[in-house]
Amino acid sequence: MNNILEIKKKNAKKRNLASREGSLAKYEEKQAEIEKLLKQIAVGLQAHDRAASGPGGHHWGHVGDLTHIAGQLREINDMLHHKGEYAK
């Protein structure tokens, strides 16, 4: 009986280790995805500014775009730094 329990414990430890290794790989994948997105956002922000600086110049629609983007980024920042509704 003890032998069966020991085998079950060993198998559970192996599954736990495999799960942690799998989650680490997925975590690193998501880190890289976010870094890529941040670079794309920086390029997109510059493109938005060039477009807004074109014929007709800046208008309130452009301000609305940036206000929306800033709000989403603020929420992400709050989540990462445990501020606002994410405060511990």
C-alpha cells in the first residue's frame, strides 16, 4: 500500500514539475509577444502623429484616439504596478 502511495506522490511531483516548466515556457512566450507589441505600438503612435499632422491638421478625433489608448495603457500600468483597482 505504501508503495502505491509513493508512486502516486512521485507521479504527482513529475506532473507538477512538467506543469511549471510548461507555464514558464508560455510565460516567456507572452513576455516576447508583449515586447513585440510595445515596439509596434511605438511605431503606430509615430504613424498616427504623421497622419494627424497631414492636411487638415490635428482635430478632436485624434485627441479621442490618444485618450482611449492612454486609458488602456494606464489600466495595464496599474495592473503591473498594483495601483488603482489592482491595488493589493
